[in-house]
Amino acid sequence: MNRREFLKVSGVAAVSLVLPDCLRAHTGNTQSNRPNILFIAVDDLRPELGCYGNDIIKTPYIDRLAREGVLFNRAYCQQAVCNPSRASLLTGMRPDSVRVWDLRVHFRETVPDVVTLPQHFKDNGYYTAGIGKIYHTVAGHMEDPISWTVPKLKPKGRIWTWPDEVLEERKKLHERLQAEGKSEAQVNRIRATATVCEDVPDNARYDGAQTDVAIEKLRELKNHSNPFFLAVGYIRPHLPFAPPKKYWDMYDRDSIPLAENDFLPKGSPPVAMNTMYELRDYMDFLNTPSPTKGALTEEQQRLLKHGYYASVSFVDAQVGRLMDALDRLGLRDNTIVILWGDHGWKLGEHRSWCKQTNYEDDTRAPLIVSAPRCEARGMTCEALVEFIDIYPTLCDLSGLPIPEHAEGKSFKPLLNDTGLSWKQGAFSQFLRRYEGTQYMGHSIRTNRYRFVEWRDCETAAVSFRELYYHQSDPQENVNIANKDENKILVVGLAKQLRETCPPLPPRATLPRLRSVKSTTPTVLRIINKLDEPVSIYWLDYYGGRQKKGFLKPNQQIRKNTFLGQLFVAVSESGANRFLLNSRDFQTQPAILR
Ligand SMILES: [Ca+2]
């Protein structure tokens, strides 16, 4: 069966939709002279590093990596939030092509057949392995087993972020909020503290423990006959900031400077700024105002900035351990090392924190590539590059064909000559719901400008425009899109933007896979005939997943539901995935096999 069909289940009971190639061991095509790839993703890392010119933050190991490779000073993610940024980078497609714009939709539901970056390497004789956050979330609900030669690696045992007393406090808070009548969803999303400072060893935290596993894997891969693609995804400096105490101790909280531009960009439209809901999910920041309503206290700002810096230094130390292992094992000379952060992060700029905008602070992210025999070693490259360029670049550097679906351009030439004339624009976008209306903001960053067009998703009409002149306003503090003297400039930039990111048709942002509202009751019976457990999710009216059950082998479940409700069943390994429409199973059960 073609993989394209794997989400198109209908008709009679049997729904055998095992992805055919994913568990098949790859044989042949061994290209032992091909370079290995060490692919390091760092969650929420902004280019605030020693090698990017910050002399307060301490990142000696990433700085060393930059000296051994090329640092891209103007690299842009395609959407400044985890799942869309990663789905785009790992498929090599822009968000509008992969149709993943939020944290709910899995790219296998929108482009089921796409060959991801690690999968492409696997198909070409590489041994591919991943650990940590590569696809969205470490918990794995956006995982993609077909990408890897071996199941996702994990440190052993459960690793705790918060001490017991903090978890106890959170429990009490949950009970209090429940008693006040807050809904289960409102209560459950509240996490413990946004920062944790405990005197623990590095491997008491996930990033330290997974570095131990990654180093062990490198040791094993050294003797493997195939070249490897090892992806290591660090989860800090994403919130909560919980590095061991020794990294907090590297900084004096009071001498870390706070953002200069602690105000909303003048003349910016209300849809442009994030709401910081992510920060309000932590119990010590519950009542934090959105940037449009107010600011954090200085004490809160200092705590968060300190925690972010400490988290970055913690991850930096882990990168150092990985790189030392690569050296010690004699693998360095034939390994391409790439380090990227999935998007930027505001540390008080524009009175905001976290990500989720089209601004420079969020779309610009670190990118360092150290490839064997690259001539521009130690150089900084000012060319505009995009994260969709990473897929073709790694293929190009490794002598692999570049798949047709990849929309980026290999920047391999820049690794030899950083001064080449390059792209004229880098494109990012963000989907925002504001006061009941959904807007898509498409953005172009040229050498001198950032221009953004926000369209109402319902009608596709332009609602707002933003223009920032980077020569005189590098912080994007004043929107000059509506000035008379910029009319011609706006027309030109809009044309350039639309050539690469054409406006989406009306209502195009609705997920293709979602349940339809209905009041006709029905019963859906699901039987698991696989030899592994299966989780059942309901795809809600916006395409989000809500877990509705868990079936061990040979177990079955009965769900009272309505006609037209969609459910996804995903096996524990992720290798079996089924789409079930309640309409198709009114008279017989859905048998998963
Ligand atoms: Ca992220």
C-alpha cells in the first residue's frame, strides 16, 4: 500500500496501514567515505552568544565551534514557534507548503509522503538516530519513527525538573483553582515554577543525561560501517529555566543589562505582538500581563534573563562535551557539525518575552556549520539564509541528491566564500488569532528592511502592514509602513513578498483533518490487533488532538460519539498510524492491524 493512503481509511473493518518502509532495515549503498552529520538543535536559542558578539553570556564551547566553522549572522527560521519551525526545517518546505502553522498538526497528516531530512539520509545509506527534541516535543507526540534507523534514544529513568516541594505547591494551587470553579483544562495547563535552581549534577537534568547517551552512541557509531546522522535536540533554554546551580552561579543577576527598547513598536498593529500565554502557564507568572497591557517587574525580568543565560551556558557545556567526544573518538575530521536554534526569543525587547512574532528578535536564530574542508572556517557570513536551506545544504555537502520537494537553496558555496552575492530576502510567517479573527502575517527581511503583511484568513484581504528600516532602526521600534513617502517602497516589497509567499486563499489555514460538528450520535468500536499498544486521539474542530484512550494489544474500546468525528490511532512506536472517521464504522468495528 502506498504511504499516501495511510490516513485515508474507510470502508470495511480491516485497516492495515502499516507504513511499509519505515521499519525495514536499510541495506547496501554503504558510502563509508561520506561525511557523518552531527545535527544539534537547541530549543528557543536566540543568537545571544559569545560568538554572536554578546560579551556577558558565557558560551565558550559554541564559540569554539563557531571558530571551527562558519557562523551565519543573518539566518531566519520560517515560523517562530517550535512545531512549525521544525516541521519546515526537517521537511525543507515553507510552512504554507507543509501546512503546519501551529502546535496541533503533525506534518504526516498534511504531507504524508514527504521524505524528511534524516529519512532522506537513511534512504541513502546513513545510520540515522535521534535523541531529545528534534521534532516537536520530547514527549514525542509529533514524532516520526520513519526518519530514524533505530527508535528514538532516551536517557534511562524519569528525570525530574522540579523538586518535590515545588510540585507540592503546584498541587495545592491546582486544588485551590478547582475549588474556585476553574475548568479542568485551565487548571491542568498550569505548570510549576518558571525557574529552578538546584545544586545537582548536569545529568540530573534531561540535557545532561541525554548528552551521556549521545556520547555513548557516538562511541558505538565510530565502528559502524555506515556513515551516521546523529541528531541531538537540547530542550533548554526553553522554559522552565532549570539548569544546575553552578550555571546560575556564573552570572551576577544585577549586572545583566535589561532590554533597551522595553516598549511596543510605535505604530505596530495589535496582531503583531505575542500574548506571552506560555509564560502565564507557570505558577509564579500566572498573572503576568500581555505586552499590550503591561510589563514584568524588574525583579521578574532579572530572574528570567538570569535563568535564560544560565540555561544557555548549561547547554553550551553539553555541546562542549559532545564535541570533545567527537574529537576523542577521532570522528571530527569526517563529521559535519551543524548547530541551530529553532527560533529567537524576546528577553524584554518590545516589552515582551518568549517567541511567536514576525519580529527580528524571534525570526533570527543561530546557525553554525562546521564542515570538513570548508575554506571559510572561522568566518562570519552576513548573507541572508533561511532554515529551509539547511536540508539541501546538508545533501549538497554529503553528495546526496536534493529532493524536488525541498524549497530552499544549498548554501554550501558560502562555506567557502562568505562574501558571495546571495538571497535577496528571507521569509517568515506567523498565524495569529486576535479578538476572534485569525490572521496570517507573512514577512520578508531584505538587507535593509523588514516588511510584514497581515491578512484576515477568512477573506484573504490585507488588514495591516508593517515596515521597519534596519539601517536606522535595527531594533524594529518604529513602523513606517503608513508614511506617505514609503508608498512606492511598500508596493515593491509587497510584490517581492508575494512572489515567494503568495497569499493563501480564503479559509486555507483551516486544518484539512478535523472533525465536523454534528449532533447525530453513533458508537465507534476500536479493536487493537497490533502487537503494540495504541493511543487514540480525537481530532477536534481545529485539528488539535485530544487523547481519548489507550489500548494494549487485543484490547478494545467503545466510544460514544457523533457522526463525522475523526480519530487518530497511533501505535507506541509511531510506526502504525490510522485515521478513523466515525461515519465509516457505524455497523462494524475498526480493527487496527
Ligand atoms: Ca522552540
